[in-house]
Amino acid sequence: MTTAPRLMPFPEERVLEDAAFGHGLVPTRLHALLLPVWEAEVRADITEGEDFALIDRFLERGLRHGALHTIDELAAFFVLDAALVTQAVRFLIAIGHIEEHEGRLALTPLGTRSVDDDIRYVLTREDRRKLYFEALSCTPLTRAHYDAETVTLLSGEDLDGVLRSERYPRFTPISVTSGFDRAALDRLNHRQDKARFNLPVALEGVRSLGEELVFLPVYLVRGHGELLVYGQAGAGSAPDPELSELCARTPQLTSVLDNEEQPESADERTVRSAGNWLRQQGLDAISPEQDDDGTWFVPLPATAFGENGLPVSRVGSYRMAGTRFFRLWCPDANLRKHALLDRLDQRLGARRHVTHEEASELVARLARQLRLEAPSLSRLGRGAEKKGLRGLAAQLARLEKEQH
């Protein structure tokens, strides 16, 4: 058996909670998918923007606006050593910002544009790089997907290993029926928001050297007529808006998901899975129940939680059952208040940098998840003190003090 490393560094349950209580979606299914992506290697003359060095900025502004034309004039005007100015001018000539004719200096068009935009533009001839386009509609991927330390793009043996793995969740690859649309390169080059797609300021003479189909792992949460896509770049804490929109408007994808499981068997499988879990916990007398929104939950007594039972923080959480799931619930409001403090301590207690607004938003979200009125931070601070959550209490006290 081949065991592939876990693709997603965050649990499916985190995604469900964000979709339900962060975005108001009533989740019905969660799919682990491998979205097809075209990895296109291109060659082009590129212009990239970077910050000016202080001296370079002054020298170029002197040439542009100060009627200065020689090294001596620049050195005298800015009270700089002539040798230092000479060295800087040589560098600016080398990157194509300044040209020299018989000892007189002038800005090139690239240098003039740099001064006017206050960005040092650098031209690189015949640059080679890889660009990524999702393969269902050849839409470019955003900059976040270029971070190789965070995002995994699978091909070859790595893809085979994931498909052979018996580890859950099982990832389903989405097939592609057409090749790469090279017109996508021209469309991308004409976009005004190039930086969002990991592109330089300008590309000229773009040509593709070849394309390879790779696969991007994502979680897709479906609700009633809605869906959200979560990728590795967001660590499960926020959906990817571009991929969510793409998948929502791709019938080819939604039809594949619809055919995975017959609706009439879905509830039966969820109930059976929940029943098996209850028996494993020694809670055979409890039966799964269906909520008003159609989702399933198991109503557990307060005695099922605590030192000899389930962690209190599990109240209100999801448990996966294939592509379906059910929630762990407790009707005891006092226990749910303790769960709110425990969950808040996990999410907030150890964080160094958090604002009053961020903390309040997190409290409101946890309160929705646990069906409680959102308490004030001061009230939560007193509760944390009584419960012995000193780090959380100190954090909440700091936030209250800063607010006033």
C-alpha cells in the first residue's frame, strides 16, 4: 500500500465550520477534489517594478526635472562624491535607465517612465517562467498559488501516489476535455491587475514553450444551490473567491459531483455512520436527529463531555461521514458556554497580534455555531478567569483596555 502525505494541512471540519458559520452556507456535502491546472512555461521580454534605491531616485529625478546633464552637475547639485555618482550612473546605464552621448546623460524612455511612476522598472530579455491556468476555462490562477511552500501542484508519480492512497479523504481528479487555449496568454497580458496573477508589469513577445497538466487539491463545500472552494493557500480559514466562482459556473464539474452519490441514499448513509460512531462511544441509546435545515446531528448529554468523555470543545463541531457529515450537539446551554470559552482559548489565547474587531468577530461566529447570544469580551474575560484560562483572560483584558 502506498501512503501519500496529507495534502491538506487542515481538517475538513474547519472548512465546514467556516462555510456554515463564517459565510452562512448550509453545507450538504464536502468533496475532496483535484482541479486540473495547465502549467505553461513561457518565454518573454519582461518589465518588472521594484523600489528605487535612494540615490538612484535623486539622480534620475535630477535628469528628468533639474536640467542636469553630467556627472559633475549631479554630484554638485546633490552634494555627493563624484565617484559615488559615477558608480550609480554606470548601474543605471546597465539596467537601461540612462544613456550617455559624449559625456552628456539623458533618461531613456524606461528611465523616464520609472521617474514618473516612482517605480524602478527593470527589463529582462528572454525571461523564462511558469504560469498557471485552471484547465476548465483557462482562467489564470492568482499569486497565492505560486507559493511552492504552501501549494501543491501534482503530476507524475506524486499524482499517482495520491490516487493510489487509501488515506481519507480520497481525492477525485476532474478530467479535462480540451487542450490549452494559447489565447489565454494574450488575455492575461492585457489585464490591468497583472500583479494579482504573479505577472510583471509588462510582457512582450510572449510565447509558450509547452504546457503540462497538473492538479490542484481543494475542498469544495456544497450547499443548497451554492458552493465554496477552499485551497491550501487559505489554510481552510477562507474560501478562494475565484475558484468558487469558476466551479459554480462549470456544469461539467457540478454534474460529476451530482453523479457521485444518489440523493435517496445520502441520509441513510449519514444516519448509519452517525449510529456507528455513537456505538463506538458507548452511546447506543442515542439516535441521530435531523435539524430544520436538513442537516444531521447527534444530541449528546452534558455527561458525554469532560475529563472522562469527549472534549468540551467538540460541542457544535462536525464529524465526517464520506462526503457527508453530522454535528455533535448538546442541548445544555451552560456546557455550550464552556465550549465557547475552550474554542476561543484554542483560537485566540496564544495569538500575539489580534485586534478587538477580530476577537469580536470570532466570538460572534462561535456564538452562532453554539447557538448562544454573543457575550461581551469583558464577560468572557471573567469567565476565562473562573475557568483557569489565564492566557485567554489576559488577552481579553488587553483588548478591552486598548478599546477604552
